[in-house]
Amino acid sequence: MTARMTHAAMTPRRVPVSWKDPPTVPSAVHDHSRWPVGDQLGAGNHLTPAKRLEALALVREGRLFDLGHVIEIGAPRFEPVQTPYLLLGAPNWQGGIRRRRLAGATNDAGANLERIEMTTHVGTHIDALGHFTIGAEMYGGRDANEVVTDFGLEQLGIEQAPAIVSRGLMVDLAGLDGGAHLDAGRAIGPDDIETALAARKLAIRPGDIVLIHTGWGRFYMKDNPRYLSGEPGINLAAARWLTAQGVTAIGVDNMAVEVLPGENDPEVKMPVHQHCLVEAGVYLIENLLLTPLVAAGIAEFCFILLPVKFKGATGSPARPIAMV
């Protein structure tokens, strides 16, 4: 990239695009205007030392809940954009011993290594702010033509995401319609979330991580075709309501956080991703394992998630935990 392009990519601006929003999509409100020009943290700016101390104060018993699925061969993925997870075990202990013997070693030290191939959006993972665009526009008004390269993102890669230690809130909506889980295509709106929080006498504070349990995660690796056929999730109104509360991230026990098919499908695709990542700078956490936390009846907790710093990547596999 030339020096001129690097400078341009660092200067957020409104990017002209070649399409117009359908009339079903309200005019965008760009929440990132609250942060300094050139910002790459987005709503991660809410994660102050005081916010982390608030979260850590919720740990009184030392109990830990693992909220991540095992990433394994056969993990559900959206074809063709998501490639399969593949692990190849080589070199192995036998080859290692053979090579070391030839070098004069006598203690037969074997070692096992592997090569892993995967998209960073398979399994439990967090999206980088550079994962989505609105036309050619990215978070902070950046031009995707200048940020996205053949070798990753020049800006807004997952290495820019914060280490998350914050207050977490669980919103259990699985039984909202009388069953064990919500059905595919069931949109979760602001009222659904607000009512559930009020029932637990909880309110969202800036920097919180809001996790939503739909029950759809029961099909992960149990019935992948059904898991991928559609999903319950938040609609655009709920996303806008949550970002207006100042959340840092939204996580759901499904593939994409948002309801699929969407309310205005096929004219409008993935509007929650566009709003959260591009307009609001709010992170999305997908394929969560929320059942153990829900079964324990816990609605407020210390949430911890550390993205792996893959430079220029649009996401990262993660092992989020909740502690109380």
C-alpha cells in the first residue's frame, strides 16, 4: 500500500456507494461519531479500569462457566463463504524421534504438532469491526477499497479488538413462545429483551456484554442442517436499542446473532451486522454455549473474552467465560 493510500485509509470519511438503501431500512445513525477520529476500538472504549473492577466485583464464589463450544471437524458453517475446520497431525512423535536419533540424541524425545485450516468464523468466535461493510463504507467512515487487501485488513482487524473483562447480562428468551427454544425466523425485539431484564431487576449499563439465550444452540453439532437452516435472533430494532444503551458486545447461541431469515428478507440481508459493526462499533459474539449458565439461574456475572491477535483478520475463535 502506498503512503498516500495509508493516509487516506486512516482518515474516516463518508464513502460514496453505488446502491441505495431499500425503503424498509431506516436512515443510519452512526454511533461511532462519539469516538475520536481514527478510532478502532468502537464500543470497546467503554471498557475502562472502573468497568473492569465493576465486573470483577461480581466474582464472589469463584465459579466458572465455559461459554464456548469445542471447535472440531464437522463444526457448522455457512457454505461457500466459510471453509471447514481441518486439523492435520504432522509432524508426529515418530518422525521427531527419528530425526533426533540421526542427530545423535538417545533419549527418544517425541513431539506432536499439527496444521490447522479454518475460517475465523467457525465455532465460538467474535467478529472484528472490519468484518462487514455498508457498500464500501466501514466503521468510522473508512473506505473498504483502501482498508481491505488480499492479505487481510489494514485497519479494524481483530488485533485491534479489546481484551474484554466486563459485566455480563444473560437474557433467557428460550421459553418466550412456550417451548424449549425459539424457532428459526423468530425475531427478538427490544420489548422482549427489556421485559426479560426487568423481570430480573436488571438494567443495561455502558460497557455491558449482553448475551441472549434462544435455545437454538441445542442443535449445534447435534443437527447441523437444522442449525444452519435459519435461526431465532435479534432484529434491527433490538440491535439499535442495545447499541443505544452503550453495550460493548452482543452474543447469542446461534450462528449470526440476528434473526434468519430477516424481517425484510430477501430485500435486506444482515442488517444487524451492518448496524452493530459498521455504524455502532459494537462487537458480535456467535455460536455461544449458554445452557450451563441458564441452568444455574445466573443473570449477572463477570464476562471475560480474549480475542487472539490475528493481524488483519475479520474475527477470532474465542473461549469466553462467565465467573460469579
